Amino acid sequence: MDIEKNAQKSVISKGTVITGNIKTSDDISVYGDIKGNIDAEKDIEISGNTEGDIKADNMKVSSGTIKGNIQLKNKLDIESAEKIEGDITTKQISIKSCGSLISNIKTITD
């Protein structure tokens, strides 16, 4: 994931729990827990737990669990995840390690 040098980034730190939807025009990193939808115009990095639908350009999953549908414009990189449950729509997907993947995966072209 390439993040612009001057881009701002929202960070949800470990130990933080957010209940509600998040919409951002910047990149976002999630180390805590989110119960709600995430709509990011740029990239998302998940190292925590999310429960809700996710929309973004690109997404990287480093750890944690995701329950909800994932809709990406470009690429999903799953480096390591305990569990991902929900439908995935993306152009590209890369999976290195995932304990449990319960999903329908749809790859798209422009």
C-alpha cells in the first residue's frame, strides 16, 4: 500500500472502541475495535476488529477479525487474520494467512 507522504491518516488505537459509522477522505489504520461501517476514500489498514461493511481504495489486513462485506476499488492484501466473514468485491486479492475465511469473492474489472 502506497501512502502519500503529505497525506493525513486517521488512527484508531488499540484499546479504543468505536460504535458508529466512520467516513473519511484520508487513510485510516484500525488497531482497536469498530462496530459500524467504514467508508474511506483512500486506504485502510486493519490490525484490530471490525464489525460492519468496509469501502475503500485498498485494504491491508495485518491481524484481527472482520465481520462484514468488503468493497474495494483496487486491492485487498491479507497478511494475517484470525477470521474474515463477509462478501468481498475487489480487483485483486492476496492471501498469505487467514485462520478462517467465510466469503464469496468477486473480482472486478473497470
